[in-house]
Amino acid sequence: MTSQIQSNKLSHYFKIIVQSIKGGIEYDYTAGNLKKAVVLLAIPMMLEMVLESVFALVDLYFVGHLQHSSFAVQTVGLTESVLTVIYSVCIGLSMAATAIVARRVGEKKPEEAAKSGAQTIMLALSLNVAMSILGILYAKEILLLMGSSEASAEYGKTFVQIMMGGSISIVLLFVINGIFRGAGNASIAMKSLWIANGCNIILAPILISGIGSFEGLGLTGAAIATTTGRSIGVLYQCYHLFFDKSSLKIHISQFLPDLEQIRAIVKVAAPGVMQFVIASCSWIFLAYLVAESGGDEASAGYQTALRIMMFFMLPAWGFSNAAATLVGQNLGAKEIGRASKSVFLTARYNATYMGIIMVLTFLFAGFIMQFFTNDPEVVKISKRAIYIMSSGYVFYGIGMVMVNAFNGAGDTWTPTWINLFGFWLFQIPLAFVLAKVFGLDETGVFIAIPVAETAISVAGIILFRKGKWKKIKV
């Protein structure tokens, strides 16, 4: 009898997981079983973020086997660090879209939700133009500023130009997926990344290493493959955004500027952008500190470890996105208690996931690193980096949920202040002191990361319990 009950439960959970991936079914996240709501949102969001991280890993794998592998790996890593500034703008606008769309959906106002999404897309495209131009014009200078050597910067400048010039695809992927997440259509966001990654995985080996008489384009081919894959994913998004029969459908007329709506978006997005610019700029500084104190090999090792770390952390970030949607929609429906409960339930699930990943990292990280570079010194440093940085995984998982809970409520200022103090007044000084004063070089930087992230997570829990987020209007 007991085995039959367990079998039925497993069958029930399996059906929910299949439903979450398949999508296409309307679900009211402001009522019904909360565990089911978390799973329906979290599974596709996790898979979405897994696929986002695959972009960097695919590039890293193939360029790590090129002739100048240390230059190539360093360029990919440093470019990703620079792109995090663009990611910050995208994430800030994406979280604004998620918060506002979720709130309007919770209030049962789909037309207003669609208009909010359209206005966010228009604003994102406007902001991206300047960043793309700067990236194209100053690609080499950007790499040098990040601590790259002259030879490495010259080798990688074309890669940066293509990646920065094609960043419009990054912007649209993030922002439109934020709209879908706010509406509860997480499976569409996930599938757009499936398509984008599928194209990148097919194109990357061909354009990087060549096929038949085509010798390949090396590092430049990696940039073309990634940008093309993302662009195809955007086309899939646009189809569902404009032509699908879902509850959220955007019309061209909704792109006409609405100053009141734009001000509302900026009010939520501006501190959100600052929040992630603060965080990403601190990572840029850490990357510079590693390159300056340890040289090209240390930089390549750190960037390799960071890409592996992000591969495992992005699914947790996706899982935490479920909290943003649930908080936003339930606040819109005046279900404040349910909103709070959903956050702690999601945090518990996310901490469990990150705990498992931490164990797997300690067991297999050394083995994994050898797939991404042929340089034994880079492998040695990357192993040391990932062992140290992964020690705080459980706290990372909890902290992500807290951040997204604030953002989903439209309270983007609280995590912004947490990031400012946690990264710039604690993590960076700690990394500098450990690396320079105590002479630990790049290892000091590695140690500072889990220490600071743990402190940031604890601060997030304390401030969430104070409840200011419950009173935010968007």
C-alpha cells in the first residue's frame, strides 16, 4: 500500500514537471497548491538559465583547444565580464518587466501587462545602441583595461567587436523572457534558449574549427556562432509575443511612447540596473586583480573556473526567478501571506539544489576543468579557484531567492544597497587585502568571493523579514 502511494506521488510529480516544460496551460499562481506553482515556474526557469550558461561553455570548450588557447580562453572570459555590464542593464529592465507584468496579471489586467512589456522593450533597445557602438570602437582598449596583455588584446579584439555589436540579441532575449516570466509563461522563455543554444552548438564547431575545406575562423567564429544563435532565439520569442494566442499578446500600437508608463518602468528598473552594475563592475575589478597579480595563466584559470561556477549557479538563479513571479502576482492579488510563503519555500528548494551541486563540484571539478583547456598551469589554477569559490554555494542559492523576491515586489532599492555594501565595501577591500597585503595573489581573490556572498545572503534574509517589500507600489 505504501509503495503504491509513493508510486502515485512520483507519477504526480512527474506529470507536473512534464507540464512545466511543455507549457501552453494557463495556471493561476495566486491560488491553488503553492508547491505545484513553484515547480511549474522553477523547472523551465532553471532550464532556461542552464541553456544561457551553455553559450559561454560551448565557446570556452572549442576555443580552449585552439593554438593560442590561453589568449582565447582569457578573451572569452574577459569579454563575458564586460558583457555583464550589458547583462546588468538587461537584467534590470527584465526584472522591471517581470515585476510590473506580474503585478498587472495578478490584478487581471492583461492589456496593461502587454503594454508594460512593449514599453520595456522599446526602452531596452534605446539604451543598447550606445553600448554597442562603444564596444565596436574600443574593443582592444576594453581588453587592455581589463588587464589583458597587448598580444592577447590584439588577438581577441574582433571577438569583442562582434559580441558587443550583436548585443541587441542579448538585450531582447533577457527582456522578452522577463515579460514571459512575469506572465507565468516560463516555458516559452526556456524554449527560446533551447533554440538559440541548439543553433550555437551546431554553428560553433563549424565556424571555430572548420569543416571539410573550410578551415574555420577561430575565435571570430565563436562570436559569430553565439550572436547568430541568440538572434534566432529572439525570432522565436517575437513570434509568440506578437502572433501567439496566449493571454499576453503585444500589439504594435503599444510601442508608442507612454511617458507615464516609461517613468514607472524606470522607477523600478533604474535601481535594478544599478544593482547589477554594482555587482558586475565588482566582478570586473576582481578579474583585473587576478590578471594583475597572477598574469595571463591565472586570469585564464579564474575565467575558466568562473564559467563552470556560473554554469551551476545560473540554474539556481532561474529557480529563484520563480519567487519574483510568485511575489509579483500574489501582491497584485492582495495575497501577501502567500507571497511570503512562496519565497521561503523556493529558498529551501534552491538551497537543497546548491548543496547537491557543491558536493558534485568537490568530487568532479578537477576532472571537468581538463575539458576546457590544454594548459596544465591553467588547469591547476582553475581547480583551486572552483574549490574555494564553490564552498559558499548553499548561501548563494538562498541569497538569489531573497534578491529576486525583493525585485519581484518592485523593491529594487533594497538589494541595490545590499550589493553596494556587500561588494564594494566588503568583497573588493577583502580581496585586495588578501591578495596584496597578505601576499596570497589570486588565491586571496578566490577566498573573498564566498565570504562576501555569504554575508550578502544573511543581510538579504534579515531585511526580507522586516517586510518593507510588502508596501511597494508599481
